[in-house]
Amino acid sequence: MTSEQRPSEVPGGEPWQWPERVWRDLVGRVRAGRDLTPASWPGGARVAVAISFDSDHETPALRDGHTTPGVLAAGEYGARVAVPRILRLLDEHGVPASFFVPAVSALLHPGEIADYAAAGHEVGVHGWIHERNTLLSRADERDLTLRSLDTLERLSGRRPVGIRTPSWDFSPDTLSVVRELGFLYDSSLMAADEPYELLEDGEPTGVVELPVEWIRDDAPYFAMVRYAGLRPYTPPREVLRVWQDEFDGALRDGGLFQLTLHPSISGHRSRIWLLAELLRHITASGPVWFATHEQIARHVRTEGGLG
């Protein structure tokens, strides 16, 4: 059993002792259904581009009980310095983005949510305090998700339709909560490069998955933990090459290029240029559809016949 699993969800005995029905049931809880890659993207674009930001700010530290000013200041930088810098860059390039925000981040920085909405960006759910949802009971997970929806709706003026779980993972109850609360899409899982429909116990759900990937996330390359061994190990210019290659592959396939950034990580002077260079590379490639995650989910849902 890992620290990310509730005891109640772990079968007894060693994994090699599980009957076939046990591991089949576990694997079959949430799976990828039909591929939702559309035959075409709007405006004759050859590829869809979904840029997203997880505006965590102080919440991962608060979740873990780390409350010293030095730790919290790193998150405050994301809201105070990085977000305005990012919004200026997106405006310069005319690129819409999706911001997934823990509700506590939104309550600490309500003006930021208003700025996202005013600029035409999407605001999506990202938990209450960046909790590890895989450790929660269904009642707690539902309560925190619903409170997050209500908070973001009040601050942005529009009820979110998309969710990205704070742990990029599902508990045994996450998908049923997502369905009950009426989300259009999730963006937490990694079963494909392209959008797909989520299955729950083998049954189609109508929920669109816009898959993420650690390759297309800034944290694995740049994250640091002060009192542990985690240190940045990849120069930004090398990360740019990786993301350019990921985009070029999506372009060849006529598919989706999805990217996840964190303001407190990628909003620094030595890294923000990376996004600027990537956007220039993407724009120079030809007809491209820059869209929010919501816009892409609605398009592939319609084109895929999900209604």
C-alpha cells in the first residue's frame, strides 16, 4: 500500500496473490473509452493547443502544514509577480488559457480570479487546498469539490465546467463525484495523447478527458524541496526542446498539444521566456487553434457524438 491509497481500497494479500477478478476490477474502474480526436479543428487549424496553469500558490505548503513565511513566500510570488507577468504575455500573443485554481488560492487572491475572467481565460476546479483527494472519503471529496465550484463561481462570475484533481489522480469515488456535479471534462489522467471519453466500470460516461503528461509539465523539471533532495536538474533551454518536440508530434498527428505550467515555477525571469519562445514556435508552424480546455472539450464532445 502506498501513502496515496486509502486502506479501504487496497485488497488483502500480496498483489501476486490476488484473484484475476480483483486486479481486473481495479484496472477497470476508470479507463479510456473512445478516441475523441475530431476529423478537423475549427478554422482549418492543423492542431489544437491548450495552455494551462495550475495556480497553486500557497496551497501545497498549507496542505502539508508548512506555515513558515519563507515557504509561503514562494507561493505568494506566483500570485504577486508571476501571474501578472503571465497574463501580459498571453495578451501579447492573443492566447486564451485555462487556469486551474484551488479554492483557497482563489480566496487568498480574489482579484486574480477576476483578472482571469476579465481577460477571457477559463477558470477550472483544482481542489480546495490542493488536498490529496485519493486519501479522502467520498463525502469529503464531494464536499470539497462542491465548495470549490461554488467559490470559483462566486469569484469569477461563471460556474466552472472542468476539473483537474490536485493530485493528478482519481480516488475510487472521483469519477462518480465528477459525474454527479455535472463536469464537462477532466484533465488529470494520462491514457492517451488525444482527448478521449472516460469509462467507469466499462460504461461510457460522456465525460471528456483532456490528458495531461509529466513530460508536458514544468514541475518535474524545475521543482525544488528545500529540506529534501529534490532540485531543478534540467536547463530551461532543454525543456523548450522537449516541448517543441511534443508540439511538433501533435502537429504531425493533427491532434492536441496540452501543456501545464505553474505560475510560481514558470513565472520567473529565467523561465517565462521559455513560454514566449514556445508560443512563437507554435505560431510559426501554420494554422493553429489556441483554445481553452473548455472550448476543446466542447468541440471534441460534439464531433465525437457525445451530445
